[in-house]
Amino acid sequence: MLKDKKILLGVCGSIAAYKAAFLVRLLVKEGAHVKVIMTGAATEFITPLTMATLSKNECHTDYINATKTDWNNHVALALWADMLLIAPASANTLSKIANGNCDNLLMAVYLSARCPVFIAPAMDEDMWKHASTKNNLQKIKTFGNTIISVNDGELASGLIGEGRLAEPHEIVDFLQQQYKQNSANAALKIKNKVASKLFGKKILVTAGPTYEPLDPVRFIGNHSSGKMGIALAESLHQQGAIVHLVLGPSTVAIHQDIKVTRVFSADEMYAVCKKDFSSIDIAIFAAAVADYTPKQVAKQKIKKNDAEFSITLKKNVDIAYEFGKVKKSKQLAVGFALETNNELAHAKGKLLKKNFDMVVLNSLNDKGAGFKHATNKITIVNRNNKLTKFELKNKEAVAVDIIQELEKLL
């Protein structure tokens, strides 16, 4: 599983640094391409020449090379690697990783790395069991790094206890198992995608608010963050659907593989959706589109003059309603209803008026539901008049519930 993998090995200042030589030999024997980065302290225990000879690559110890004619590009090294393995990782380096202390080449590479990071600590038992070390390890795990457990045995201090570096063959076996598991998980994801009824379906999702301009600096808007629609788009993407997310003003991060068209106003959102209407299989209207827009937009900033200021509004195009009028029998449409009173009656009214196949209802009267929350509490009404209620959940879990109900209509 490690054949042709590009592995960066970081070696820190520890008596266990000598084991890094055996580790390099095993990795190379497995067919991996290995480059070594050593901290200054590590060079006190084992020479860079040894690591360069065994890895068949230059050993990097500092930003500037020995001849002072070139620098070691930490970003390039990080981008080269399929994996960063830090072994042995001293208590000092663990502290630096936990707190982002960038004072050597290894830390600069670590902070630049986009690849999986594996860390094999080594230190004396008292250092290993110290509260600060434990806190650092917990913090490091939250960054997505993987810790390779220490062994229990004879330590350099002469004591017997925990803190001994995992043996080189154990580290290699651990990495082999990780890649094997990752490959199995990837295969399972592909299998689940293909098994999904939504695999290959072309799905349009609208999300976020629309902002209706008053003048070059002001607008009418609402509190929608776009979180619910984005969660739906990402969950659909995971199931193999071909997703086009039409997103109003939002700062929420989006999976890079999802096609996103960003818009500002209701008219812009309608124009984008109109182009897709005839070719899509499913439309999910999760955006909080403004019902009204200023009849006139001032070309210059409106100055504060009178005690009162009036705006004449005109009705915006109802995107979901327009789609409902032309929707084909093979197409599905999902609408959202955010209500404050007579919630169920309003939701059922939308189901009929806009030719929806399913309406997702949430109420501002429910704590934790609605705009800007990470959670939502929904009730789904489908075209067969079936009512399904759900508990308060995070929006990612709510997206899964909505998609499962949608699949029942396919």
C-alpha cells in the first residue's frame, strides 16, 4: 500500500532519532519515495548524511542550504508529499504543533501540509504523562492529525514505562493499515453513490438570501445564511448527484467540487435558474428570496434629508411558482416554508400553489430553527399529503432526512 507513495519524514531531537534510520530503510523497501527533514536538535543524535544516504534524497535541516545559495521551499516540500510522518516527535515539537509555533523548517512544512499527518511521539514516561503533553495531544488530534501510540518498555532514562517510540516495523504496519482502510472507505463511498437513487441526477439547489438594492450602497435583505441549502447541496454531491448551487450572498464555505453560481438579487437568481429548468431532474428551492424589491433604484447614494423616507416596492418574480407552471411530470420540485403562524396550513398552500412534490416546513417559534442557526427542526409534507415530523438536529443531519424523504418520491 506504500509503493510509490511520497513520504516526508520529520525527525526531532530525541534519543530515539537513531530509529528513524531503520524507519527510512523499511519505507524505501516498501517502494515509497522518502525525503527527510531534521530539526537542529535531531542532528545532535544522528547525521543528515546518514538519512540522505538511506533515503537517496537530500536531507533538509534548515531553510537555507549549506552553500547559502538556495533555500528549501517549505511549501513545495509540503505539496510534494502524500503523507507527513513525524517520528520521533519530541515533547517540544508536540507543543509547537499544538500552538502553531513556526521556528524551524519542519514546523513550516507541517503548517503548509495539505496531506495526512501522522505523529509518533517519543519521550520519557514523566514527560509523556504530564498534563501539558496530554493537552497538546488532544489539541493536535482536533486538527485532524493521527497519533501513533507509544510503547511501554525500557526508556533512555533507565526507567521502565510509557513513552517509548513505536518500533519502525510497527509504524510501517500502522501506515499500511491506514491506507488499506482509507482505500476500503473510498470504495464503499463509491458503492454507496452508485446505489443511491440520486446518483447521476441533475439537481438545482437555491440557497441563501437575495439582496434587493436601494442605491449603490444599501439594500433590502433577510437573515438567511444559506447553511441549509449548502448542507443539502453537499449531501447530494456525496451521493453522486450532479449539483448546481445557485447561492445568494453568503459567507459559508462550500465543497470545491460543487458547481456554484453566486447571485445578488432575486432577478439574478431567476435568470440563472431559468437556464437550467428544462434540463434538470430535481429542483430544491431552499433560498430565502425577497418577496419585494424597490420599484426604483437610486443611481447615487440616497442622502439623509427629511425626517421620513418612503420606498415604493414592487413584487419580485416567484421563482418556484414560475418553475411549477412549466414543470414536467418526470421532474420533482422541493420547496421550503419558514412560517411564524398557521404553519401547516401555509405549507400545504405552497404545496398546491407552486406545484411542489414536497415542502419542508420550519417555524421561527421552534427554538434553534430558522435563520443563522447551525440546527433546524422540520416537518415535511409531500404530494401524497403525508406528514413527517423530525426532532431538532444539526443542518447536515436535517439535509440527510430531507434527501431520504425525497428519494421515496423517485
